[in-house]
Amino acid sequence: MSSDTPIDEMSFEEAMRALEQVVSELESGKVALEDSIRLYERGAKLKQRCEAKLKDAEEKVAAITFDADGQPKGTAPVDGL
């Protein structure tokens, strides 16, 4: 399984689908040892990408500010965003 999109350019959804495919292939037990190692390494990179995208999203959500009525009114500055 391979994708034309480099992992560091994948959206969260793309990386998650690719990671699910890697896990499925590894769980099938029909992959040669060398291919299993390659898939495992790819899976680790995909997992890191998903975690990074989730962290970015969490930081953006944490930056949302609310007015006195509890309604979103904008975002507060967050370092690195």
C-alpha cells in the first residue's frame, strides 16, 4: 500500500485512512517479514502525523475565546499558530 502524497503533507483523514490500511495489512498475517518491517515503519510515521494534526487542532480549539454569554467571539493568540 502506498500513497502519492508524502506523509508530512497528508491531512489527518488521509493519514488515518493510510494508517488503518497499514494495520489491516499487518493484521492479515499475509505480509513477508521485510514488508512487515516497512509497513510498521510507515505506520509509526503515520501515527506521528495523526498525533501532530490532533495536537494542532486541540491548540486551535483551546484558543477559542467566549463572550459573557458563552458564545464564541474569536480566538486568542497562541504561540506557534
